[in-house]
Amino acid sequence: MTIATVAQHFEAYMLKALLEGEDIPVFLQDELFTQLYACLGGIKIQVPATDAEKAHKILVENGHTLN
């Protein structure tokens, strides 16, 4: 389930590390394509649906604006 979309790779990796530090598995969808084609809409931060609410709460508590 996509919980956020970011434009920059460094931000995607930062969010991934934050969530994985809380034992939430993370998949970065469109990570490679955005290196080649920036117009694709960004890197999608995805987590299992069962962890989505917890992941969203962690990101908000850490000051991340979610779109």
C-alpha cells in the first residue's frame, strides 16, 4: 500500500530507513524509473496494508508531510 510519494531519492531512503527501524518492511516503487524519467510522479513509499496505519503515524510524528 502506498503511504507517501517523494520526488528525491535521499528522502525515499530516509523514510525507508525510519520505517524499517520500526520493523516495517518497505518497498520503493518506481525508484529506478525516476532516476531516468523524473516526470513519472516520484518514488512511492509502500508498506504492507497491515502496517500502513502504524507507518503513517510514524512518518507524521517525525514531521513528514504526506501526499
